[in-house]
Amino acid sequence: MSVATASKALNGRDEVATATRDRVVAAAEKLSFQPNALARGLISGRTRTIGLLTDELGGRFAIPVLLGVENALGNEQMSVFLCDARGDPIRRRHYIRTLLARQVDGLIVLGDSNDVRSSVTKDIPVPVVYVYGESDDPADLSLLADDAGGARLAAEHLVSLNRRHIGHITGPSSYRAARDRATALREVLSEAGLSLVGDPLHGEWSQSWGRQAGRMLATTHPELDAIFCGSDQVAVGVSQALADLGRRVPDDIALVGFDNWEIFAADCRPPLTTVDVNLERLGASAVEYLFAALDGVRHSGVVRQACRLVVRDSSG
């Protein structure tokens, strides 16, 4: 058997008979043969690598998205390079040049707030997908979590439990995600003939803000029977404040978070009902769209991935 035939068999080419391919694959497995990725890249013009460029400092979003990307790439025996620009435009340009010098086949640009960001596509000769951050160029493809849809799930859940005095504690109003969630909550309450208790309380995405705002909301509005929080971290702080005030969760006040951040949701007392944005799925979807673009099928616009409600004890 020639080297060319063996190569065609290992690469799944159609012109090789099934019996021949089976013999070659069996021999390769017996010899623990691994194809030379560099040689494959030279032949195909691809390096079988993807760049993931993030501006997110804490890793809260980058790591789950990275896991989703790695899982999707692993099935294709591809690799990913992770670069953290830390919100610095100079570092961002440096990493783009570095990734292009490595001849990555595509690039995933990760945001941290689902908000609009400047497009970098014009400087990049390979396909680009934006994840958890919307490009300001409608010709680009942006994959976002459906913040409004997730908030509707949380609000509808609380209304279905006959909670009628619902408050909202969330992150900074400068975050579109926080604004979209607050707007969707009010829409659901209005549809049910209800009004939000007070105004949405905007502050930091932190437990300390949750404690401060939870104490303020519960003492100012004794009729309060539910709180929807814009993040799990905030919700944990709220639960601590309610416990200090002697208000029982969920008997007195039902509590719902957002993100399904396991380190907080599972550790909350009681365990936290929350909205799962499925960041790993966002990463895997980005890879699927990159593969499509590499095959000549490019997409554009905004795709919002549906969230799901994870019900635990905090909502009763």
C-alpha cells in the first residue's frame, strides 16, 4: 500500500475503499500513530487553532465560555489561545497582532456585559464572532444571552407563586444587561396587574451591595414578599441581610438570582433559584458559527440564546 493511499484513508477521503480504510485505521491505532498537525496545516492552509480575546478581568464569563469553546474544538482536534486584554485598547491590539501572527483560523471576542462594543473585524482577515458583547457593526455576528427573556422567566415564576410585592436589586445602570432585566421584570408585573415595589436598586455586582440594598428594601417596604436579584452574588448578600433581619427565605420573602453561578447559587442558604445563561453553550455556539464561516457560510446580526430557570429552595 502506498503512503498516499494510507494518508487518504486516515483523512477520510472518499476515494479509498472501506476495507482498505479499516485496515489502515487499525494499523494506526496499533502503532499509536498521530497525524502531524503542522503538516496538515501546511496542506489545508489552516492551523486548527482559534483565538479567544477577552476584556473581562475576573474570569466569571471568560472561563465558562472558554470551557464551551474547548469542548467544541476538542471534538475536531483543535486548540484555543486565550488572551486577556484587561479592558486596555493597546493590549487588545497587541493580542490581535499576536494571534494573527500565529495564523489562527478564527477569533472569538468576548465581552463582559452583553453591551455594545466597537467592532475590530476590519483589522482581522479571519472570521470573527462576538460573544456576550454586541459588535456595533451589524455586519458582524454577535451571540448574546437573552437577558430580558431570562428576567421574564424569573418574574413569571414569582408571580406564579402568588408573590405580589416584588422588589428588584441589581448591578450598575450603566450595564445594558441590568437595564434589560429591570425592564422585563416591570413588563411581567404590569401584565399581571402588579407594580414593582419601589424603584430598581442599582449598585455594584457584589455581596456587600446585596446586603446593603436588601436591608434597605426590606425595612422600607415591610409588605415585600419577593426579591429578584440581577446576579447570584447580589442575591447571596440579600439573603444574608434578610437573615439578619429575621425574615425567612422563602417563607417570608422569596428570592431569585441570575447567572446560575454555582459557587454562589449552591452555597446560598437556602440554595438559590436562579436564571442560567449557559455560558458554556455560548462558547460552543461561537465555535459552530466559526466553522460555518470557514466553510464559506457567514452569518451576521445578533443571536440571543435562551436562558432557563433553575428552581431551588429559595423561591419555595
